[in-house]
Amino acid sequence: MATKTQQDRQALERTMKAIIARSKKSNQPQLIGLEESAVQSKSISVEIPERIAELVYDIPAQRRLDELVLSEEIVSEVQEFIFEYSNTALLRSHSIEPRHTVLLKGPPGNGKTSLAEVFATELSLPLLSIRYDAIIDSYLGETASRLKRLMDFAEQIPCVLFFDEFDAVGKERSDVQETGEIKRVVSSLLVQMDRLPSHTIVVCATNHPELLDRAVWRRFELKLEINPPDHFQLVKWFGNFKKSMGKASVGITADDFAKYMEGETMAGVESFILDVRRKIILSKGKLSASEAIKSVLGRLKKTIITNNPEESQSHGNSTSNRANRTRSGSKKTN
Ligand SMILES: Nc1ncnc2c1ncn2[C@@H]1O[C@H](COP(=O)(O)OP(=O)(O)OP(=O)(O)O)[C@@H](O)[C@H]1O
Ligand SMILES: [Mg+2]
């Protein structure tokens, strides 16, 4: 009977062959998933040996960068990162590696997890999300050995290794002080992370960056702060929504919508639209889009909505200026 190491190796060989075959088929150079990446949108999956499969979720990534509404700065940072990775061969020919470690921080519901998915989709890489419950053991030594097992695998497969809600790591153990545990697991991870080749992208997301010490921060090559949407992002988001509604009148300007949603998370904005859609569907044609929007907005905030586009427009402009002065949006952090 084959040992676990042999099984791992066999599974790895199968995966590599499949990826190389795909790469040849598309007449691309054999640097798997790199040069061909930015054009594909299908989610990529690898065959994962059982011993590794229990440590990660293999998430089907399909979200594209242009589906998210982010600040221009974040979009351009992400595009540059993707461009670098997609041009690994060129960089390597000059003995330079692309960046491959990303830290995403920011309050809940504004796209950290979604952005990890975007990296995988845009680069046609499998997205492996870490299962802390399976990795963290009451013995730090065992935790470190599981992490090592995972990294041994990740080191050979181009993939996005995703540590979501990084700050949750410590909560897997109740007998040790939470912060201390996070730090120990994090330093164990960093030791392992340092030896990963650049074809393995590590993405960590956290709502509580204060739990990570400076040494951790410094290790990540790209650090992005994903904040709630500002006025302009909300306007853009509403524009996309309006397009998706076809010819139906929405009865509110983008500026007014942005004003209503100011301070909301993107997840909140998304749930607003789902509420509207539900209302329209369940009314079976009795409720127009604009009536549904008005009703949901009315429920959200008891403020009067103007249906007069001209009035809304002038009102919207002043809102937009105010928003411009007061909101900061998402940014790259140092
Ligand atoms: N920038 C965005 N553009 C469009 N939709 C977004 C954006 N951010 C979040 N969403 C939507 O909100 C939902 C929650 O987003 P996501 O899970 O990525 O947030 P998060 O920052 O990871 O939150 P948490 O910190 O709670 O894990 C997603 O379903 C996504 O569709
Ligand atoms: Mg998340």
C-alpha cells in the first residue's frame, strides 16, 4: 500500500499533468496558470490529497475584479499585482520575483473575502481557504506540523492560499489567552510562509489588524485597507444596479441613493437590493421597481425620497460634495 507521502506525490503529479495539459492546449507557455490567467474566468480546482483536503476548503472562485465596487486606488493596486504575477516569466528572466503575499484589513462586509476570490479568478488559480478548526490543535507543535503539511503542498501548486478572518485563529482554543495564541500561530505561519515560492499567493484577511504585531504587517508585500464605500462608489454601484434593471424606472437618482446608503457596508447595500428584488417578485407585477425601492428605502430610513429628478439632482450634488469632503474610502496601507 502506498504511504501518505506517496499518495500526496501521486495526486500532485496528476494535478501538475492536468495543468500542463491545459496550458499546452491553449498554446501558452508552461508556467502554469500564469500567462493565460487574466483572460479566463472559470473557477479552477485542483485534486487535493485527503490529508490536505481536510485542512482547507477548495472554493470555486468566479468573481471578477470589475464585479466589485472598490476605490480607484485599490483597483489599481490589485491590477498591478495581477499584472506582475501574470508576467512572472519576464520578471524571472531579470532575476526578480513577483509579489505574492497580500494582507487585507478593514471592517466587515466590504469585500475582503470577495477580493481573495478575485485574485484566484483573475489569475485562474485554485482558491484554498484555510480551515482553522482542522489546523489548530491544543498542542502548538501539532498545529505547526499541520501548517507545514499544508505549506509543503501549497509550495508545489500555484494557488491562492487564503487565511480568512485571521483574527479568528485564536478562538479555536479556549485554554490559552486569545491574543497570545494568535501570535504564536501567526509566527509559526510566517516561518512557513517565508519559504513559499512566488507562484503561491498568500492572502490574509482580518477585521482586527491590531491583533497582528508589526512584524506580521511588515511581511506582507501588498497591504490593502478595504473600507465602506464612499459616495462615488455608491453612485457607481447604483449605476450598475440601474443597468441590471433594464428599462424599469428606479425613481431615485444615484446621488440620492448614495446619500441614503452613506455609512452602509457593501454587504448592506447588497442586501438592500435583494430586498427590492424580493419585493418586486413577490408582488407578482403589482409593484414597480421604483415603488419597491421607495418602500425598502422608507423602511431603512424614515426620510422623504424625492421622485423629482431635477430636485434630486441638485440635492445630490451637494451631497456628493459633502461626501467628498468627509469620507476617506479604501486605501493602500503601509
Ligand atoms: N466592494 C464590493 N463590491 C460589490 N459587492 C461587495 C463589495 N464588498 C462586499 N460586497 C458584497 O457583500 C458581501 C460580503 O462581502 P465580503 O464577504 O467580501 O466582505 P468581508 O470584508 O470579507 O466581510 P467580513 O469581514 O465580515 O468577512 C458579498 O456577498 C459581496 O457580494
Ligand atoms: Mg470575509
